Amino acid sequence: MTEHPEPAADTADTADTDDKALERVIAVRTREFRQAAGLSVGEMAQRVGISKAMLSKIENAQTACSLTTLSRLARGLDVPVTALFRGLDDEREAVFVPAGHGARIVRRGTRVGHEYAQLGSLRGAHKRMDALLVTLTEQSEVFPLFQHAGTELLYMLEGVMVYGHGRSSYTLRPGDALQFDGEAPHGPETLVELPIRFLTVTAFGDSPQH
């Protein structure tokens, strides 16, 4: 007789924990949506086409739902099936940068008195976002132009400048915002009132190109 090894205890425990977490999330979401719709357990069970006892077990995380039951629940609650899993994976990446602690980075503008502080960068499987605090303290006759993939948002905090994007120019003052396609050449054209500080946030889509 061939002996089959028992699964590792920690693997089994982890799987069991994951299953229970899924059941608890479905239980909470089902109850929330039912109550929001103003339905009793009996009314909801009748609408979905399952027994009152089964619905009670679902709302108390005492049973695992089949795909058919989940589909019925979603249809009866008039929500997408994915809404029943909301909150299952709450762990998401976040970046916190205390005031004055942004990492100084070097870019083409550094040599003409531009200071760049990295405020954070998030990278996922299909997207990326970079945020910079830019400070301009010196006049310059030549300004570097930038071109990159993604969409950029520029928000003025201090000073006044003329900012170019493609063939257009914009005079930006504190509180002004400019959003543009990063593929077109862009950058400061005239520094009207120093010092100048602005925040730029660039969002990249799939497979960003630098």
C-alpha cells in the first residue's frame, strides 16, 4: 500500500483561516445589504430562493456559499457578486512622508537651481504613481524640458511662473492646477515670482516607459 503524506499542519491551518475569513466577509456584507434593502431574513430568503435557515447560517458565517448561492444572493440584493467580497483584502500599500522628510533626488533641473523632493511612489502590478515637491529658487536663462509616459498633475503652492506644455503656456499662481499628458515637452518657461514651489503627481498606466 502506498502511503500518502499528511499535509503540513500550518498549511491546513492557513487554509482554514482563509476560508473562515471569506465566510465572515460574506456574512457581514449579506447582512448589511439585506438590512439596507429593508428586508427581513424570511423576505430575503424567499427572494433569493433559499431557506430561511440557510440564509441565517450564511449571515452568521456558519456555512460556505456555493457559487450558485452567491450568484442568487447578489441578484436578490441587486449588487455585483464582487460586492459580497468587499473588505476581504484590506491590506493595501501606502506611503507616508513626514513634512520635510521627502528624499532629495537629482533630475535634469537640479543643475539650474531646481530642487526635487520625492514624496512617495506606489507601484502595483499594472500601474505606478510618483509624487514630487519641486522648489525653484534661482533664475535661469535655460530651463530643462521633460517628456515621459503617463498623465501629470501640477499644483502650485507658492510663487508665480509660466509653465509650458507643447505649444501652450500657462501662468500659474498658488492654488492653480494643471493636468496634462506627459508625452508632450513640458517645463517652466519663466519664473515670475521666486521662490516657487509646486507639487507634481504623475500616474503611469500599464508598462510605463521612461
